[in-house]
Amino acid sequence: MNLNLKDKVVVITGGGAGIGHASAEAFRAEGAKVVVWDVVSEPKIDVTSKASIESAAAAVISEHGRIDVLVNNAGIVRDAQLVKWKDGEILSTMDDATFDAVINVNLKGVFLCTRAVAPHMIRQGSGVILNASSIVGLYGNFGQTNYAATKAGVISFTQTWARELGRFGIRVNAVAPGFIATEMVKAMPEKALGSMVARTPLAKLGDPADVANAYVWLASDAARFISGTVLSVDGGLVLGT
């Protein structure tokens, strides 16, 4: 396959760890020039800050002259039930701060980054935007009102932007990972990990590289006629639930 990614300028948000880090390594392996935007790297880039993102995009253009691929990977999880109820009493609810934190990073952050990068792609007449959704954005998940909403929203972003930006030669796609063995997941109790494996038809957790490879393929010329789609990387989990 002709990947044609050598010397392409790739921006990856949340590229400091987990799937983002694996994605940065995968693009570098194909010869791409990778720029990581993350709150844990230098310079620190906050995807919830318009000023931070616009400054970062301008810096990439100043140094490299273009942005070929944007991977909107940054995301956080803050789980809580909408209403936790027991014996006729409300024990707790998802509070505003918990809801807003996830919306700001996972949804508004994707919006801010794409809004900052898209004009540069329009001017150059080409580009690829890849958004991190999740299987929970397709079918919901207990205790994840905020997270599931953002991941469903990202799918709508993807479909809308594919329609709006296609005429400028820009493709937009989403990837929906299942249970992936990041460091955070591997630190979970053994019983929880076993449950994840049991629910996955391929009977194993995915590796961050599995998602990274999906990003690389969707960014490449091998996927040049694919836009507006959601690629599940889940070991068959959606089919098996």
C-alpha cells in the first residue's frame, strides 16, 4: 500500500502517553514529522484554551509551513452515575464540575483544535482530521454520561466536518477504540480486566499500537477515498454486546 506519509506534518493532541504516544511513534516510523500538543509535554498546550491552541497552530505553521494531519486524541475520564440511588435515597449525582471537565477536554477541545487547524488545511487544499471517539459513543456506558456524550458528539463532528471540508480536499474520520491496554487500564483490578476480556469476542485487550495503526492507515493515501466514517478498533466488542 502507498502510505505516502514521509515528511507529512502530523499534530497529535494528548500525545504524551497511552494511545497518543503510540500514535506519535507510529507516524514517526512512517517518516512523518510529529508535533505533540499535551499538558504534560513542553511546551505545555491546553486543548481547552483557545489562545493556547491558536498559538500552537501558528507555531507549527511558522516552523513547518503546513499541517497535513490533525489527530484529536486528547481526552479525560471522570465517571459518576447521573443519580446514584439506594433504599429510596439519593446517595450522589454527577456534579456540574465533573460533567463540564469532560465536555471541555473531550468535546470543546476537539472543536477548538480543529477550528484552529482547518483554515491552514483549506489554504493548502489538503489535510486529514482524525477524531478519537469510543465504543461508548456508539452504545453508551453505565456511569459515563459525560464521557459517552462527548464521544457521540465527536462522531457528529466527524460527519459534519466531512461534509463541510471535503470540497477543500480534507478528509475527516473517527476511530472508536474498545478496551485498550494502556497503563491506566492495566493498573485496574484484575477482576475488572478479566471482565473486559470476557466481553470482547477476540478474548483479549487491544494494544495502543492497534489504535495507532488505524490512525496511520486512515491518514494515508491507502484511505484516500474514506471520509465521514467511524472505524471501530474493539476486537468485535460492539458486535458482542
